[in-house]
Amino acid sequence: MDDLERQRYIEYFQRQLLPDGGDGFWQGHKAWFDANRSALAEQYLSVSRKADGEALATAVLTHQDQGEYDNFFAKQIFEPLVRKALDICEDDGFALRNPVKFVNSPGFEPSAAAMPSSGEHLLFAGQGTFVFCNYWSKIFSSAIAEVGELPAEKRASPDVAIAKLRQGRVLVDAARLALRYAFFDSLLGFGPLKQPQELLGVRVMLVEAMEIFIVGHEVGHFLGHEAYPETSGMRPGQDSKSHELDCDAVGLAISTAYGVREGNAFAFQLIGPLLLFYALRTCEQVKSILFDEVRAQSESHPSHEERFRFALDFLDGTGAKKDIKESVQFALDVAMCVGSQVQLIARDLKTQATAK
């Protein structure tokens, strides 16, 4: 397959991921990117460490799209994570035989996608994925920081934690995100969501902990395909749901190793994947409240709640120490305070709309 044929092959699959009306969005995004390259380069130089800022500034100024649906930001975010995930696989003795190419997904939804093959595997992820992770990481990192300001003996009380969260904007912002997702199945185009600058480092770690799991899950599909190509990666007698959980197990293992290597506790303790599942579940619950919809049980994929429980069982199975479990539980307790209040806001809005 020559380069032109290969690019056509990739763009064919990208078009399958493109939602109706998506072309207009991507054309507008490309025009915005080209018009703002210099401003972006200056921003990178001003906010990043010297070497990192210079590298990013050079990258944004010299970037050339490889095809109709290429994206600078997706490449900068996901290509390093893909390389690190593959390095972990190789170092831990389960390296892929075939190469993996990252491809931008023009889809708006948070999910990534894998296209295994007997030659080069394709891993699709894009702005729909990273904006979801970024926005909800802002919510959870802010909420954890706010509840963490309470005296230790009061943090375990949901009522006290919720009262603390109500003093700020995090519950309103979380509700706005969930409402946006309920109407559009995406957070693309949501707009600015402010967060204190001192939480930037924590938020970035949480974003990366979510994203490395997403990448690791797709790597699980590639590993499955190489082992069982004749059954689309599924072990003999296995159903699709348990296969997806096998891929989650790969993603969780990669997350753990990544967290150790990068000093990222959110990845090592699996807080990133757990909060990702909880955010997705919260968004789906709000959608169900607003539109009186009961989400149909998928025959091929486990629910967000099933994946959440699987990740908790995985953590238990690793023999996590007491301090790690306490850290995870605190993060989940805070997230559940956020989720419960978001659902209350959604129910109030539904009641008001019905009364009119």
C-alpha cells in the first residue's frame, strides 16, 4: 500500500466516525487554527518551561495536516501517550507485533476507537475525547481540592462536603457540563471553564490518567486481535462484553505502570479511569432524567457502572495498600457528592420545565 492509498484508507474510516454536520465544524476549526498559529506559539512560550515551550511553538508553526481530518492538538496529546503505552507493553513482556499509528478521530463523542489489522493497527482519538477528560478533570480536581480544605474529621461527611462545594462554582459547572452532554452527546464547543491556576498541575495529571487508560484499552484490542485474529480478538467461547473488560484490564495495567513511571498517583491508583467512568455515568443519568429515557443495555459493551465496578475489583486484586484505598475512596466520595447534586439540579430543571 503506497502513501496515497494508505491515506485514503485512513480517511475512509475517519469519515465513518464523523457525525452529521461535522464537516462544517472541522473546516471552521482548521480556519481558526491557521489564523491563530502565531498567537498559540506565543502562548506556549509564555506558559511553558523554556525547552517545552520552544518545542511546542515550533510544532504549532510548522504543523502540516496529513489529510482532511488531521488535528494538531490531538497529535500533541495522544501520540506521546501511545508511545508510552507501547513502551510499557514491550518492557513488561507483552509487546505488540504490529506497529500502531495514531489517527485523529473527527467524532465528537468521548470514546476512542481501534482498528486492528494484520499490518498496521490504527488508534483513533481526538478532540471529543480530550475535551471530555479535560472538563471533567477540572470539575473533580477542583472539588477534591475544596473538600480537602476541610478538617480531616469532617471530610467523610457527605453533608459537610456538599455544603463546602456549594460555596463555590464547581457544582454549577458540573451541572452545565452534564446538561451540555445530555443534549449533544459531546462537550465540544462548551467554551471556557475557569479553574484556579494553582490547580493546573493536579488537573493535568488527572487528564493524563484518564487518557492513558483510554489509550491502553484500545491497545488491549490490538493485543486481542494479534492473539485471536479469526475471532476479532475474542478468546474461544468469550462474549463481546467480557472481551471489552479484558481490554479494560489491559488499560488498567498500563495505567498502573504509567503512574509509577511518571509519578502520577491518579494513574497509579486508578483514580483517573474510575472518575472517567463516573463522569460518563453521571452524564448518562442526567440525560435519562431530562428526557425520560432509560439507557438500553448494550449487548456488546458493559455499562459505565459495570466498568467502574470492574476497575475497583482490579484495584483490589492488585493488593493495593490501605493508604491507596483510602486515597481512592476519598476521590470517589467527593465525585459522588458532585454527581448526586448534579442529578438534583437536573431533576429540579425537569420539574420546572414540566410545570410550564
